[in-house]
Amino acid sequence: MRKDKPSRTAYKVAMNIVTLGAKPGMDKFLPPGIVQATERLLVASGTAETRTVRWARSERMVSVYEAFDWILPGQFEAFAHRKAFCEHHVRDGIRDGAVQILVLGAGYDTMGWRLAPEFADVCFFEIDHPATARFKAEGINAMGQRDNLCLIAEDLGKRSLADVLKADKLWDPSAQTVIVAEGLMMYLLPEAVRELFCQCNAISGSGSRIAFSYIPAGTDGRPDAGRWTGLMLWLQEVSGEPWTSSIRPEELDLFLEESGWVNTAALAGPLRKYGVEFYAAAAKRKRVPAHA
């Protein structure tokens, strides 16, 4: 990420959601209220002007996105499926007993703000780089803060997740939690991804789950975005937010096992891939008693 500047990727994802709201049929996949809340947040935070958001939700902008979809086939609509996948696991986790939700690299995501009033007994936490979190906080304040939504501005590249949450008196490391790492892994170095998953295990209680997306690795070990991988990696590098991590789907189970998680069929369901990303969910691995 570019130092001291809001994430371009977070902005692009938010604008993509707005444009998807103008595409016929996408209301079947987009979580209820997400488009309107995203529009409000972009304007209220000063991230985008009203006319820019108005243009983003036009049919013409839908055509622009579709015209460039040849670079990453299916990626335009994939953001709707990714949001729906993560929100499904948050809702399902709450029904299963989770009392804490943690969204990592939240960007301009509105799930916490939208769901907090519905689940008043659940605490929603978001962590993002201060440069982006500052704009997000201004927007949330203008829209109306939620008592059970906590926005944390921290650079997890400089301070560990465990230390950040240990300093927050509201966070309960023994509580059942749903952790969301949406569109995050590809921007971290491989060792940082593994460390993050280990820390997510350490800061959450029994019965917790993590929902995440990842880009598969190609035969050369680089992120595989299909036919135009070289172009996409170059564009990400130029934007200042390169893709630095990927994982082979067949190696996911081992990665999770080594990080304290287990890839269960009950949570993950069938192998899911939209656009260039796979979506997955894992449960916190149960500790084996020392006397067993």
C-alpha cells in the first residue's frame, strides 16, 4: 500500500459495488442495502463527490466495466459474490453463537455499519491502515455511529494484530468470533499471511471461524490471474499495491492446519471461485487435551 495515502484498491472495490447496483439482476447477489450504504459512505467520507457516485451507478459505467472484463473475466460481478459470501458467514456465525465480528483491511466496506443495529448484542470491529481508516471514520460519523461498531486505525505491518487487540478493552480473546479477511491476502507477503492466520487463531475463542478470499498460485509460484497475469501483476505494481501472495488450492488444507484452522466442508462448502479469486472459510482447530 502507498504510504500515508488511502488505498486505491479500497476505493475501486467500493465504486465497483456502486456500479454493480446498476447492473440488472445483481440485486439477487448483493447483500441488502450495500449499494446505498456504500454510496453514502463514499460521499460522506469525502472520498468521492456526489457526481462521481452518480456516474458510477449509470448504465454507461456498467458498460465500461463489462468492456474491460476481458482482462479478468468475471471479476466485475465477482465483488458481489465476495461480499455475499463474507456476509453469509458473518450472519451464520452469529446464529451459531459468535458475539464478535472482526473485519481486517475493511476499506470502505459497510457490513459492520449495516449489521450492527440488527445484532445489538454483537460487537463489530474493523481494522485498517490509518490513511484509509481516517476517511472511513469521518464518513461513519456523518452517517451515524453505531454503539457496537469499533473502528481501529492501525498499520498491521508495523504492529501485530494481537498487540492491537490486546490494547482494546472491548475485545475478548476468549469469545466466539467471525473474522473476515476479504481481498486482503494477495497484498501481504507469504510469511505475513501465515503469521496473520496464526494470530487470528490466538485472539479468538472456541467455535470461531475465518472467511477469506485468495488468489491461486500458478506453476511459477506467482499469483495466477489467468491469461493476462503478467499485465495484471504489472498494473498492480504500478498502482503501488502489488499482489505478493497466493496459494495453490490443493495446499490450502495444509496451510490452514499449520495456522491453527481446519478447512471443514460444513463451512466452506463446494470449491468457490469467481473472477480470479477463490473464497474459503475455516473453523478454529480444537485443541487436543494434554492428557489425551
